[in-house]
Amino acid sequence: MTCFVSPTSIFAAGTGSLKVFSEVKDIQIFVDEILVGTDRVEMSAIESGQHYVKAVQNGVIIYSELVSVPTGESTTILVKATQQSQKVVLDAKYKEQQEYKRKKLDILLSKSFQTQGSSSTYSDYFPGYYSIFGMGWTKSSSTTYETTDWKIIQGGIQEISDLQFAQLVGDKGSLTRVEQTNRQYEEMSGTGAIVSLVGLVATIAGFSSALASPNPDSGLIICTFGIIGTIAGLGMISATPPVGHLVSPATAAEQADGFNQLLKNTLGLPESYEP
């Protein structure tokens, strides 16, 4: 004997099923103000009738609707990622947007062209070229180089140093190099202070010896070496670490993008958000 089952018999009396899917990630789904799941929900036996369904992202309602669930039938809802839903989330996060704008990192590039030749005389006949004679006839003897200058900007208005940038993006390699370089120059400065002090003492001693001795040559030699030592020591003291970028523009841009994405995630802003 063959038995046929009515489609409605798989449901309990007076119930239907409700399925909620979402294109938006990290949302909470509520049915009749009760949290029933995140991102995707399937309720196989829900009382038939109308139910209040809403989707919440970061405390902001991006979808809400009264949904009818017929007896013995399945009702499906899709929460779409629309511009309107994104606008609703952003409108509720004004403070977060302002904080992102203040902390966001940008890499600004500026390309320029420099002409190098045998002279720095400007050519009136060929602007932008330099000539060895001060005329415009020898532009072929000069070579034009493209140079790229770039800056690191935070908040759209404030230029920050490479060291500050490395600290913000967590570039341990650059921070280690800066620390090593600074330590080397500190040691050089300490050595320079000792050399300068020894040179000064030798200068005074040599000068005094030259004045007191009937044969001042040896004293003058000591004095000369003392002066040289003093100058060399002062040079070592005044030496400063070289100025320049710690990474390439491409690497800096990648690090800045990673920092900005992490900042957006922390503030609960969409990954695609840009002011």
C-alpha cells in the first residue's frame, strides 16, 4: 500500500517556517524582539501569523519588517546590502567617522623633474633646461631626472615623521633600525666628547710648553695635534643621524592601508568607507 503525505503535514498544526539570510555580515537577527541568531537563521516551526523581524548591526537597525508566516508554508527573507542600509549605519556613527578622519593615514606623492649638467646656469631660451654656457644651445649635454618626494599625513592636515608612522603601523623592523642608528650616533657623540677633551688638554699643554721652552717646536707640534683632535671631536659630537624615509612609498602605502582598515574595524565602520 502506498501512502501519500500532504505537504502541510510536515509542519505542526498552526505553524510554518521562517528563514532569514543576509548579504550584510555581522548582524544580529531578532524575531518579535528576541535574538534568534546572527547572519543566518532558519526556524522550522514558528507560529503562523505576523512576526516582527529586524536585523541590527553595531546597535543600528538596518532592516525591520512585519512578516507574515502562513500555516504549512516557508517564508524567506533576504537582508540586502544596499546603499541605504550602509547610509543608516554611517548616519548613526558620526563620532566614529570624525575619529577616523582625525586618525586616518595618507601617503602624498609629489613628482618633480631636475636637470643636471655641467653648470647651474638657467637657460632663458629653453625653460626648465640648464646650459654650460648660459645659452640654450647645449640642452643635449644635460640629463633630466625624475624625483619623487612624498610625505606621511595624518588626519588630512598634519605631517608626521617616519618614526611616528612606524610606531603607529607597528613596523618593528624600521623601529629597530632607528634605535640602532641612534645608539651608534650616541656612542659617536660620547667618543667625540672624549677626543675633544683630550685634544683641548693637548692644545693647552702644547701651547704652554711652547711658551716655556727655548725650543718651542715640540710644544707647537703637540698643540697642532691637539687642535686637530679638538676639531675632530667636535665634528663627532655635532654629527646627526641621516635624514630620509625608512621605507619605500609603496611599502608605506600598504602599511597605511592596513592601519586604516584596522581603524575602521575598531570603530565599526564598513571596510569600503572613505570620507
